[in-house]
Amino acid sequence: MSENIETTLKNECGLVKDRPIIVGVSGGPDSLCLMDTLRQAGYSIIVAHFNHQLRPESSQDARMVEKTASRLMLGCYIDGADVRAYADQEKLSLEEAARNLRYRFMFKLARERNAQAVAVGHTADDQVETILMHFLRGSALNGLKGMSHRSIIKMFDPEIPIVRPLLNTWREETVIYCAANGLRPHYDSSNDSIDFQRNRIRHLLIPNLESYNPKLREAVLRMSQSLKGDYALLMEMLETAWQETVSDVEENSIIFDFDLLSKCSLGLQRNLVKHAMQTLSPEVDVSYSTLERAAAMINNPTKLSRMDLKGGLRMFRESNHLYVCTLNAELPFNLWPQLMGTISVPVSTPAQVELAGGWKFNCEHWSMPVLAREQAERNEDPFQVWLDAKNLSKPLKLRARRQGDQFTPLGLDGHTQKLSDFFVNVKMPQRARENWPLLCAGDEIIWVPGYRPAHPYRLTESTKNILYFSVSRPREKSSQ
């Protein structure tokens, strides 16, 4: 056994001695070694055994675990299910079905007993086998780094971690430990069956690869430990990029600033989309092809503006926002200024009008034409504008669009076009158009906030009477 097991338990697994730990014990040497190591180190443990009912002797195994726990004066809980029937019902492999049912049992017990963690007896051999399985599937860095000493599996519990104290311990060391400490592991005949992929890797692939490198297992484990450092660096970069590019996180949707996301490297784009998908749906298996399609949409936005991802998730772009969301997500409207359902709102000067979602419309007189022209020329914010008030004799108001509305946008040399065509041309989000606030003088539209003022009311050298209008965004949330 590793001489640093105490350090691993404390520093790598983050365990404390004043809260219980659920220990998964199958009865084999790995789990018995884990159980006794924790017990001798002074941790409070509760033994959990799940009977998969896949072998005739499985009930005998359960009794043996219960007897061993009783001899060591440890609490023990036994549960089981027909894994084969569950696998057929859910269309899962036997391995995946067994893992799902076993982990559900252990994490349910952990919640009931207020446990700090669920501990399992994965060894260095399991780590090597897992990495090779991931390699054969074409996994990315997250798979090739292998398992961690401590991690959260959100599909089973969003808070209670699973810990693997024996990841640096070889299987043969656990056998020696059991023999030296009077523990009698049982022999699981299913470990010899090559019907399971892990067993084929263990009994066929690894011995074959060891003919090329006798120290293959040590080499794969060393690679895993190296990649863990690289992965930690990537996660730091990802967290920084997440804070910079994500503008809003809701229960069923995550919104990116498209311009900022499109400036990220291809690798960051893929990982940001993957993180968004797994935040919304922790159990979703994100494939490389899915991320490639997502990256292609981000980097070629004119070709595609929406796509289905995987696991009931979709991605689409609206203006400068990119959404990753569930199919039934109620998407927010507070990304844009919206009227609150009224037909029109009178605008006096000076004035401030409350809009939906915390947005505000402001109006005031400016008495310095030269300064106004300078500000207007330098202005890059489409939500503020300076207008010539000379001909604005009619009452001002904010209203929503009407059937047949016309607009004379700045930049068209005084030509008029349908407001609906203008909305399409500037790519205003479809669902935002109905209640977008339009500043009007009488029925004439003089400014579409966020886009353009009307050509007749632009500032000129002869402008003396100036009105300044702005629309301000709601305050950003203090945390995501």
C-alpha cells in the first residue's frame, strides 16, 4: 500500500474524520482494502453493498460483506435489484445499468445519513483500463486524464462527491493488504468473462500492449497524472472565458455574448458549449461531432442561425446573443428594451420612462449644439441619440409597432421603407419586434432605439434646438 495514503485521504480526497463516509464494498480485495484502510485511519464509515443479481452466488457475497462489517463493528446496508431486467428495460449495457443502480443506492444512502462522500475502491489498474476505454472511444482530454480522486457526478448528486482513495494503488497491492490484515475477499467469476469490454481490455488488450512496453500500465498512469495538470490549466482558462462570454444563466438556458464568444479560440468555443450543455443537462454525452457542428455555426453565422445539439438541447443566435437551451425553455425578454403592454406612453422633457425588465428611457434638452454634434459624431452606443428638435412640434410618445408603419432611417438619404423590412434588414430578433419601443412624434417614427434615428431629424450645422434620448440597460447581476 502507498505510504502516502493518509495524505491522499486528506488532501486529494478532501475527507474529514467527523462526518461519515459511505463505502461501496463488493467483497473483492479492492473494496475490502478501502474499507479497512479508512477504518484503521480513524474515519467514520458506513458499508454499502449492492447485489446485482447477475450470478448465482451473489446473495452469498452480500452475506459475506454483512458478516465482515459486523465483525469490524461497522454499520452495513444491503440493497439489490435485477440489473439484467433494468438494462433491457432502459436499453443499457449491463455494465452501465449496474453502475447506475449501484450509484443511485449509495448516493441515496449518503443523503439519508448526511455523509460527506461516497468512497469506491477504484485502483491504478482500473484507472489504466478506464483510460484505454476512453482512448478507444476517441475521447478528449477529460477522458484521457482518467478518474480523479474526488469528483462530482451531477446525475447522481450535485453536492456529495465520489472519492477514489486507491487510484495510486495497484490491484496486487490490495490483495497483499487483505492477506496481511486477515480479510478474505471473495472471487467474482464475472471478472473473467470477456463479454464485458473492461474485461477484454484487462485480459486481452493490456497483455498484448505490454509486449511492446512491459511497463505499459505505469506509462499510462504517468500520462494520466500529467494530463490532470493540463486539464486543470484548461479549466482555469475555461472559467475565465465563461465569466467573460456568458451574459446570463437561467434554469433552462445559457446566453453567450456572440461577439466575445466568436473571438475565442476554437478549443475554448468547443469547451464553452460543452460546459453549457452539461450545466443544463449533466447526464448528456457530448460528442466531438456535436461540438464541431456548434463551432461551425459560431464561426460561420451567416450559413446557420440555429441547430439541435443533443439530449433535448438546441443552440441559436439572436442578434448578438447565442443561446444554449432546452427545447421548452422560456427565454428572457430583458435582453432588449420592451414596452410593458401599453398602447403608447407620453414622453415629456425632461423625463424618464420605466420599460419592462428594468430598462429605462430617458429624455432631456441640450443647450450646446457644438458639444452635441461632437458627442453624436463620437457616439458608438446605438441606445443613445441626439436629434434636431426644430420640427418636433407634435407630442412625443413611445409606442409599439403598428400594421403598415413606415420609417425613414438615417443613411438612406431620406428614402422611406416599411418598418417590417427595416427590422429584417437590421436583424432585430423576431420575438423582440412586437413590443420594441419606438420613439414617435405624433405617428411618425423618429428613432428606433438600438438601431437608427430618422433621417429628417439628424443634427446639422444649423441645428440649435437639441433633444437627447437614451435607453439604459438594467443593472447586471452581481454574480452568475
